[in-house]
Amino acid sequence: AAARRIFPFPPPPCPRSRAARALAGRKEEAMENMRRAAAHPDASLQIRQNLSLLLAMHGDVNEANRIARTDLPAKLADGNMAYFQGLQAAE
């Protein structure tokens, strides 16, 4: 009941819209919405991993790594981190 007072609405079912905002140059709006959705008690693994990707795309690889490891086995999280670092190197 307390969670519903803090988060009265469930996260939107399609987290891709937040990532699309970020890619369209609306980074701050996307980050705020993605963080809010990821903090929701009913947030899915997909929402948290999309936040991780978004953070990495914008240079916060340490935070992206922390979030990736909340849901993923170490080997898979390591693979994501290598991918994220590749994104940074390509810029």
C-alpha cells in the first residue's frame, strides 16, 4: 500500500519509448523517466537493463555496470560492460 502512494501508477509497458526519447536528443527527459520506472516496485528486468544501456550510452559506465549486475549473472553483465565500453570507444 505504501508503494502505491509513492508510485500510484504502474510503469508504462513499453520502455522502448524512453530509449527512443534519449536517441531523439531528449536525454534528460528519458533519463528521469527511465530512473523513475526502474525504481518502481514492479519494474521489470527489461526496464532496468534499458536504464543500464542508457546510462552507458551517456558515459556513466560505473552506474550502468551496477544496475546490470542487479539482475544478470556475472558473465552476462561482463559481456554487457564490454559492449558498453565499445560504445564509448566508438564515440
